[in-house]
Amino acid sequence: MNAILHPIYYAVTWVMVTFHTMLGWVLGKNTHESLKWTLSIVLLVVLIRVILIPLFVKQIKSQRAMTALQPHMKEIQKKHKDDRQKQSEEMMKLYKEHKTNPLAPCLPLLAQAPIFFALFRVLSGIAHNTSYVPNVLTANLLASAHDAKFLSAPIADSFLSHNATTGTKIVTICLIAFMSATTFTTQRQLMVKGMPKLDASNNMMVQQQKIMLYVFPFIFAISGVNFPIGVLIYWSTTNLWTFGQQYYVIKRNPTPGSPAYEELQRKRGLTETPETPEGMTEAQREAEAAKSRQRQQPKKKKPRK
């Protein structure tokens, strides 16, 4: 397994060491080592999330496509309610026909999984004074990273480390609580403001979102005691980035039919009339909005002869 993941170990280590060196130009070559290693992890997150922006865009498009398909999915569920196999086959045909993938929303998370695991292994190695890439993380850098601390707690230690101090455990618990809270808040923001109002009964998307809302924070809270503090910093920074990125999209380019979309329309003075039917496409909504603008414009007075 190490042989397969070695290129990822190399990439993660090289990026961290490169950022550490660059920060040395600003903060000093042999000073502020703890701050430089902590910021190296934060900058690693920023670099990865910038690279993953195309996947994030694909995720947004897929979520909106899945939302648009909800009426068709409901019809299939109703038509084949007694035949689960036929229901699944028709669903797959629907996804293929509209070129969407129900797993696309998970792509950014899946793409980060190998990097997350690699960072876990690299930091665990640092805790035991072991470098998986000795030609990059040299003996001097290894010693520096081993002694680096975040709020007086070694970044390579975890809650369950045999030499974990009370301070380390307190910092770990605080980071785990922050990581779980930001995971919950980010998912709730999407469900409350970023998604159209859908019938929760027998709706696959709503059920998936509810699972992510409650199960993921619980998983992080339980498994977090095994993570080195550096990994908790990585995931907390990732959550902050995700929250900010999602907030921007919901605020500036919300999904049609969502509460955020309706709020944006009201701010623009494009409130839909009561007779506007639900389930219309974005193009139809824009056409209705244009008509609404024309109706709101004052009529030009004819010049007197």
C-alpha cells in the first residue's frame, strides 16, 4: 500500500516543505518554526481547493440538474413503486439521458480523500521521527516539524498519542468540536438556503442531505481523536473554505427555486407573481423576470401635437 501511495506522500511532503521554505523568506529562516509548519498545512488546503474548483463547479451543476429531475424521479418512483429493480433501471436511464451523476456532489470529498490519508501518514511519521520522503523531508526539517506546535500542542500528536499532554487533549477536543460544527453549519446552509423546497417524504436527495447533515459531524467527532492535530487543522481549514465558497455561490448565483434565489429576486424587484407555476426552468424564470421588469417600468407619455 505504501508503494502505491508513495507518489501522494511525496507530493504532500514536497508542497509542505516548499511552503515552509517560502514562509522562511518572510518570517525568518530559523525562526517561527511552529507558525511556518501550521501555515504550510493551511496553504496546502488553499492550493488543493483552488485545484478542485472545476470539480466544485461540476458539483454545483450536478446538484442543480438533480433538482430539476425531481419531478421525473417522483413519477418513476410512483409508477414502479412495487418493482425496485425496474425503478433503479429507469433512474439510471434518466441520469444517462440528462448526463448527470448522483455521485457528483461527492467528487470534491473523494478527490481529497487520498491527500487527507497521505497527510495523516506523513504527520504520523513525523510524530515517530520517520520521513517517508527523506530526500525532501530531510533530518533537519523532520526535527523541526516534530517540534512544531499549534497552541502549545505538537501538530504531529493526537488525542490518543501515548505522550499526549492535557494541553494537547484540550486543543484536540476544541479542533474536533470546531470541525464538527463547521461541517454541520455548511451542510445546513445548503439545505436551508441553497436547495429548492422539496417534499421530504420518499425523496432521495433530501434523505441524502439529511444523512450528511447529521451523520458526517458525528463521524468526525468520533474519529477525530485518532487524527494528528495537523490533520484537524487541515480539515478545519477545508471546512472554512467550503463554507465561504458555498456562501458566495448561494448569495451570488443561487439555485432557481431556492429560498436564496427568491430572496435575490425580491432584492432585484423581480418578485414572481402568484400565478407563476412551480417547476419552470431557469430560462423560463428569467423570461418571467424580464416581463416583470417591463410591467414595472413607467409608461412613456405620448408627445402632445
